Amino acid sequence: MAGHSTPHFQNDAGHAAIDIGVREFMCVGANPPQDHPHVYIDMGDDDQKVCPYCSTLYRHDPTLKADETRPAGCLYIDKAA
């Protein structure tokens, strides 16, 4: 993903799984101040990976864009940016 920003995802609603359109991303847990350390996750050749902090299961779905999630609304947007 050189030359691109790494998308960040959050799970305020406590979904068991979130489908995303990328294999490299950051998980922030919930929105601040309930977030956990922002952890970089690389799925590699796998189609899913669990966040070691919040246990959210992220599943790669190539039909989604980098800023799309299923369920919707799990893209984290830093309000300070």
C-alpha cells in the first residue's frame, strides 16, 4: 500500500465481525476515549484476522473499497485530521 494512507477501523457497536476491502489496516477498537492502542494488522494471504486487543474479526471482501465496511459505519475518521 505504498503511497496510500492506511485505513483505520473502529467497532463501537461491538460487531463480532467486520468485512473490509483491504488486507492492511489499523484497528482502534472503539472511538476515543474507549479506544485501545492503535494496532497495525496485515492479513497477508489470509482472508481474515482477529484484532489482538478487542477480538474483532476482520474479513477481507474484495468487492468493498478501502473506505467501505460491512456493516457500514466502522471506518474510523480522526476528527483532528
